[in-house]
Amino acid sequence: MSHLSHQVGILISTTGSYGAVGESILNGCLLACAQVRASKDFCIKLEPCHLDPAGEIVKYVESVKQFMAMGIRHIVGCYTSISRKEVIPFLEKADALLWYPTHYEGFETSDHVIYTGASPNHHILPLIDYLCDHYGGRAYCIGSNYIWAWESNRILREGICRDEDNIIAEKYLPIGDLVADEVIASIIESRPDFIFNTLIGSSSYDFFRKLRKACRDRGIDQISEYPVASCNLSESDLQSTGADACDGHISSSVYFTSVCTPENRRFLHDYRKMFPYGPEPSVEAEAAYMATILLAKGINLVGGGDPKQVQRAVRNLSFAAPQGPVELDAENYHAWLTPRIGRSRKDFSFEILQEASAPVRPDPYLVNVHHEAIAKPRKPHLRVVS
């Protein structure tokens, strides 16, 4: 029986300052497309079409217009929130659907976006709890100058601060800029309990290397004295950072390659076989893989690619993802995911320190967190695994 083909756009920067993560996202999509094509469970096949905006916002919009001209109405991609927000108006005009495979800051829903990445209650709230329990409440915040860092730092402030002195400083760098030595010196001089890192791409890699070197030059154990915590640190980021500075960092995520499920073992085997030269799969690669599988399931169910019909078909749809059971919430089109806390290792992997016992319902607006309770974070249902 011949399979009906459906084109899917992949809108992700595989060059530019965050190209390594983008390449892992592309690989996750391509793997899913290959598996759908080979599976007897689908009577369709997905034909991927990738455009690389190279991290330039104007090129994201140009790429969406190009997809629309090609008749493509399903797009997997965007890594940064600024790129997502730029393309949404064009998706609305064209009645198209974005499958967004990235953890993000929340406070958004759109009828034209399916969110398979983590919501803020999946990553930043568990991280706040972990940091306050294990390190203290005085934070130095450094991030890339756009909405992801701004909003993440705001949630952090509300989560740990009863007085403003708990946030020692907030520093923002243009995306792709390198970290000045003066910023590193300021961090060391201020002696925070932890550093909250929302830098992305090459800025983040440079920061890890410079902080480690500055501490080493001063005879300081950076891992114990100046711990760095992130909600966006993945295996591909560790590879780009390099073995000299990649270990000992705390990451809050819903997926690590060290997750122990049969589905993840198969995912890793198939991914590494298809992409032997890397980069290693990341949480974004897994979210892109999930998004593409869910898209295929939706098209398969309705027998066509109409975005509105596909969107209705995937409500409450669940499947066994590499990270564990995943389900799309019918109300906000975000995914139920399993929060985890990990610590990076020199082999570019993560030791999982804590994980939730079951998937957690997405709460993108944090409406289930009482305002007063934010100042004293709720205990997440995480179990210690090591």
C-alpha cells in the first residue's frame, strides 16, 4: 500500500550562536520522520523540509513565508522565544500550526502552537526548590538579553525573594556575545549561593569556560563555591563547552540521555546510529522527536493535514516517549512532562539527582501557584534517585 506524503517544515537554526542545539533538534525531527516512514502503524509518511535562519530573527519570518508559499502548514521548530513570537502572527494569518519543541518561560497560549517543551512549572519551580534546599537563596543572575532570561529571572525573584537583597545582580548579554572578564570578577567578588544561568549558545559556553578558569586561577573550587544552575543546559551544550568546564553544573529538565526507560534506550540507539557524528541528543531533540511523532499521529487519525483537524485530534493524545509517558493537555496544548534535576559530568552526560514519579500537568501561567506560596516554593513531588 502506498503511503500518502505530507510535507513538514523544520524551522531551526543549525548555524549561528546556538547551532549545536539546533542541529540536535533537526536530528530529532529527521529521526521521527524516518521511523514514521518505516512503521506499519502509519498510513502516511512525512517529508521533512528544513530551512536554516542562522539565528537571525528576520530570516525566521522569511522562512515561514517560504513554507507558506510551498503549501506547508505544519512547522516544527524555533528554539528561542523571540523567534517563536515573531512567527506566530504569520502562522495565524496562514492558519498554520507550529510544533514548538523547546522549554520556555511560559505565560503564553496560542491556537496555532503545540508546545512539546517544558513549561515553567516543569523546570524553574523544581529548580528553585532544589537550589534553596541545597545551596541557599542568594542568586547572581546572568542571561541572554531577551524574553526567556527576563521572564525566568522574574519567576526566580518571586520564588526566592522576601527581600530584594536575595538577587545580587542581573546581567544581560546580547545573544552570541562573549562574557566580559569584569562580569566574572563581579560574580566571584559578590559570593552568591548560586549562579542562575539563562545564557544560550556560545555565550553560555564561554561563560562556563571563563568562570571555571577564573576560579582555578584563584585556587577556588568552582563547583562547590560557585555552583551554576540552568533550565536550558543539555548534553549538546556540554559538548560545545568542552570537558574542562562542563562538569558539576545543575540542570532542571524533563529529559536527560541517562533516563532509564526502554523507549529511551531505543531512541538513543536509533539516534546515534542515524547521526554517528552527533551532536548528542538533547532535551530539545527529544521534544522535537515527540512533536513530529504527535504530528504524524494526528495526520494519521484524521486522514489529512488540515491544521485545525490535526490539532483537535491530538488533544489528550498520549504515547510512550523516551522520557516516559507524555500527553497533550486538551485545554492549553502544552505537554504533560516529567520534571528532573541533573548534575553534569565530564563525559557530557547528566547524573539524575531527583525526578518526579509521574508526568506533571503543564501550568504555563502558574495559575495553580498561589502568589504568597511563590515566596516560599512548594515542594515538588520529586524523589531522590542518588
